[in-house]
Amino acid sequence: MIFSITRSSLISTALLAVAIVSIAPVNADDRAKVQPVIQTNYNQINAAFIRKDIKGATALFTPDYVSINPEGEKQTLSEFREHYNNLFTRFNIKLTANKATIKTIDVNANSLDVAIDQKTEGTIAGFNKIVIDQTSRDSWLKTPQGWRLKQSKILTSQTTFNGKTFKG
């Protein structure tokens, strides 16, 4: 039996090698390198929310992104976008500050589990102050395009409206 290597099989092998390297697993030693990248991603997402740029805010999300609230209810990416678009247009919400602080990062094969504290401040209808403090556990997936947010599970959420705790 004669074994021959064709040009197309060499190209396929090279492309496979590039794909494997681009999604190679992250090890614990890379945690220090990964954290600034993920923090930059959160900063970009939050800056886009302040600009009311929903498409920009979700540009680093995977197409199958899911948001899960503390009650376990899920929102797909399109539902998430629609929800925030409604908040910004219907209730005239203006965000003045939006910050994510990374608490921990757990490294998995091709993903990260990131615990964050999120603080969002803004106004409704121009004068009613709203502050939202949340903790969440986010899953980031390493892709050939970079790190993408696959899931956000909100663990706790507290909202104050004009300084008073809101229970809705």
C-alpha cells in the first residue's frame, strides 16, 4: 500500500494545527495573563452599556449566550438585547457608572468561570437615582476570536431606588 500526502491534506493538517493552538487549554499559570484580558472585556461591555449601545455591549457574547437570574429564569441573547433596549427606551434609563470587579477566576480546559461583583448606577427619567449591586458567576469560552461570554448566572441582586431598597 502506498501512502501519499496530497497538498489538500497538508493544508488541512496545517489548518487543524492552527485551530488547536488558537483554542489550546488555559492552565493555572496563565491566570495572571488572562485576568487583565477579561477585565478589559468587562470594561468594554460596561462602557457600551453606558453609551446605550446594546449591540456593542453584547459583541463579546457567544451566539448561544444565556443570562440566568437568581430565580433561575433564563434569557437568550436576543431576549437579553430586547430587555435592555426596552429599559433604555421605555424607562429613559441613563447609566452613569457601571463597574465589574473580578473576585476569582477558575480555569477549566477551554473556559473560565469568573466570579464578579457588579455595581451599576444611573437615573430613571432624569432624576430618580437607581443603584444595582449584583454578584454573578460568568462563564467565558476561549474561541479563535478571543474570549467570549457564554453565560452569566446572577447569584445576588439588590436594587435601591432613591436610596430605598426596591423589592420587585
